[in-house]
Amino acid sequence: MNLSYTDEQNLLRDSVSKFCSSDYDFETRMKSVDSESGHNPEHWKLFAELGWLAIPFSEELGGLDGDNVDLSLVFEEFGKSIIVEPYLANVVLAGGVLKRGDLENKTQILEELISGTKQISLANYEPNKGYNLDNVDCEIGSDGVVNGTKNTVLNAPNADFFLVFGRQGSGYAFALIPKDAPGLEIVGYKTYDGFVSGDLKLNKCKAEAVFSSTNALEILDETIQEAIVCICSEAIGAMEKCYKLTIEYTQQREQFGQSLSKFQALQHRMVDMFMETEFTKSFLLKVLATEDASERTKLIYGLKNQVAKAGKKVGEEAVQLHGGMGVTQEMSVGHYLKRLMVISHLFGSSDYFLDKYIDS
């Protein structure tokens, strides 16, 4: 396996890292979390100006022609600061469907997304339907009328458009629906990790367009796989930050006249945190370096299972080694654990992906 980063990719990592370290400290993050929209519009505008929103799109679509490695670098740095800006919802999920689909005016819509002037959310999961992508009841009629319910729609309260996945005849399709469409009800809420999500109710809701009726399920599957690689990269960044924060904390705190970092039992636990993080990162690199599509898909399932287990272990150890301070709202380490726990269930639980890994 040989995965070496290009000069452009190293510059991208440095750019994101510099923003996170200089402009996105923990206090800044919490101000965004506590705001009505759940993120800072000025940061989103900056992401657009820096070209980050254009990374995974082809030059023909107005993008920078980036790939999964570029996205992975971005999300790993995002994870170190638990960035709440809706990059996953807009660029990876909605953008992933649009760039693969055959929507007639997708270039115009992607231009608005890349410029940061419009936000779009993918709505595919439904209540009590599990994680299988084809298990949906939402109906998209031949006349473009949509009926159904969607839940856990990332960034739903801020979206200008929704890409609703549903059944159409004997197959599947996507419906493009504006936020102010008659018959659309949006119920927004904050999730456990401080991000913004929502549920949709669609009652005879007329779509602006219906597209990709011949290969919608395949497009959705490819998009979700790309998103899994992104959130696994984010988790690795968060895990790395967790053990570094823990080392720093144990060096500062004293017990019996010496710092906690001197106790061998605690050293062993921190080494375990480091090893879990490095093993998971090696797994990610294996995924990124694999060219065979079917083998890469299987590895993605395995990576998601590994991230769920390792993220829980590293996050919980970090909180425990911080003691009672670890669960306070004022300390960042507890927020890393919350995000890692959400990632462990996002798009499917560890057991779900373990079964898919075994079966593939």
C-alpha cells in the first residue's frame, strides 16, 4: 500500500488546520452550537471563499476535481475541532447525489451550493425502517407529487432545498423540493452532539423536479459510502485530539506529589488510546488506497465498525481520565465523546456494518 499526499493536498490540510487552530477554538464552537442555526454563517461564507465547498466536484460542475483523499484530509482536521458547520449535509450528501444524478439544472444548483448561497439536505431515512437504503415507503408519483415521512435529515432547518429519496413505480427516484413547498412540514431539533437535524412530513408535496429514476439506489449507495469515509476520518481526528487532551491534562494534574501522567497504570491506558487511534487510521488509509470497487466497499463496512468500537473506547477513556471534569459542559473532552457516539450510529450501527462486512 502506498498513499502519499500531493503538495496540493498538504496545502489543503494546512489551510484547514490553520483555520481550526486560529479561528475555531472551543468557545467559538459553543457559540455556534448555541445559535439558532447551529452554525456560523460567516464561517460558511469563508469555507466558500477558500474553495472548500468546491472540493469534490468536477471542473465541469464548477468544482476543484477533488477525491476521497481530499475529503478525508478535510474531515480529519474538522474532527479535531468538532466543527459543526454543515459540510457533510451539503457538500458530501446532497452534493454527492447531485453530482452523480441526471438533474437537468444541477450545474446551476451546485453553483449556488459551492458559492455558499444555498443549502441542500438529503432526506432518505424513515422512522422505524432501519439502515437499509432501499427500505422506504415514501412515494414519488409520476406527476411529481411526494407523500411520506423522513427523519434525521441533517441540517434540515437550514436547508433551502431537499433531495427526497423514495419509491417511484417499481424503482426509486429523487425529488427536488424547496423548503417552502406546500404540503411540506419541517420539525427541526438539536442532536446529542450539538448538531442540527430535523424530520420531514410530505403531504401531496409537489416536487420541482424528479431525477435519476433509473439508478437512484446506486447513486444513494455510492454517496453514503463516500459519507462514511468522511465521518470515519472525522472520528479519527476527534480520537487523536482526545488522547492529546488527556495527556496534557494528566501532565498538569497532581496526586501524591507528582503528575498523574507519571502513574504507570494511567500511562498504559493512554497508550491504548493512541494505539486504537493509529490502528483505525491505518484502516482508513487502506480504504483510501484500495482501487478495486468491491474490495473498497467491503473495507468501508469494516472501517465503520472499527471506528464505532475504537471511538467509544477512546472517548470514554478520555472522559474517565479527566475525572468529574470530563462530563462538564465547560470542558471540550465530553463533547468529543458525544460526537464520537453519534458517528458510531450515523448511517448504521457497528453491528449493522459488521454483518455487511461478513456478507460482502
